[in-house]
Amino acid sequence: TEKNPLRKLSYAIEARKMEIYEARSLRRFQHVVAVSELDREAMLTLCPGCPITVVPTGVDTEQYKVVPSASGNPPVIVFTGSMDWEPNVDAVEYFCREIWPAVLAALPDARFQIVGRNPHARVRRLAAASVEVTGTVASVIDYLRFATLVIVPLRAGGGTRLKIFEAMAMGKAMVSTSIGAEGLDVTDGRDLLIADDAQSFAAGILRLLRDQELRRSYEQAASALAARYDWGQIARRFAEVLRDAAATSPSRKSLEDAGALPAEP
């Protein structure tokens, strides 16, 4: 949890503002598509009775293809994301401050790469002999390809978590917080490791870096899971939902009569 009282208050205010905005927005639409069951449940608390269907997020498995397992010599740990987004900034600060020292103490040659555009000044200050801040890159694929391990130490924020499925599609073992993997159909201890405190997060990283066979089992599980969420399959499901919604939605004339839409002049 956030310890800085001012930042904690800021997060609480933003969360409340977003809650009000989302509740208003949900009532404007005839049908809503959520990317996870967790999101659907959260939306229903804001707008009970709203028609909401789940279509999970996906990944382009043609672009993010499985690559050979990295040697781990030296170990390379990668985080990807837009580095001007506050939850990502907080995530890498938290990692470098509370987790990375324990990893380095055990594996002094380990390297951490923060890969993403527009790094905030707080992120740029994290650069060190063992920490690379890349800034904008042509493609994160080049960095994921050589990653021994991918991490998602998020402590706040929402979104579709595409970074997890992208890394999984390339066959990467991962350690994430619960929030980092929130809403995804992943299982701790099978598809990735979930760790919600600094000590267990560092322990999970070291466990996967030290045990190559264990790491490879997670890599195989990750790529198998991501294959189920290829965009081709997800797009077909999305098209089905749109067809069903269109077939059951009231006509424009009935909506105008009900006062839900302005009548055309």
C-alpha cells in the first residue's frame, strides 16, 4: 500500500472522480463490453442491471511469437509500459527501492531494464549501473526476446494488462502483484507467480532465476495460456456480442419515443 499520505490522498481523490465518471457513462449506453468478469462485477456495482458482457483482452500471437528461453547469464529482468503513467512510475520506484536491492545482493550481475516511452524524471533518476531506462524504443519485442524474467510490480491502476499477455505469448516467466494481473484468467503457481509484498516478490524472482527448469515450466505454461487469447479468437467473440446486442437493442424510433434520444429535426 502507498505510504506517502499526500500521494495516497491523491490516488483516493482520482479513484472517486473516476467512479463518478464511470457510473454516469455506463448509463449512457444500451450495452457494455467488459474485458474481465472482475470488471463486469465492478461495473454492476456502479450501475445495477446494466447489460454487460465479458470479452477478454487478447494478444497478437503472430507479432509476439514464442522465443527460445533466455540463458539467464547474466539475468535480465524487464518491465515494459508507458513510463509517464503514474502507476508505472510508482511500480518501478517501488521495485527499485524495496525489491531490487535484495535481488542484487543475491545475484550481483543481474540487470533491470525499464522499457517504455516518455520516462518521467522520477524514472530517469532510477538509472544506475544495474538499471537501464531505455525511453522510447522501436519495439518492446527486442527487449522481451532477451529477458530472463518479466515483472509487473503494479500497486495501483487499471487497464487491460496487455503487457502480461504480450510477454506470455513470447514464452516469458513472470512475477506480478495481484493488481498487476488483475482481471486476467491466470493462476498463481501455474501461469506466473503472484507476490504482493517486497520480500515475497524478491523471493519469487530469485527462485525463477536460480532454477532454470522451474523457469522453463512457467514459460511453457505462459505461452500455452496466451495462445488461447489470440486476437483472432477474441475478435470472433466480440463480433458475436455486437450482433447479439444489435439484434436485441430497441429501435431508434422507440428510443426517441421514450425520450432516450433526441428526435431528428
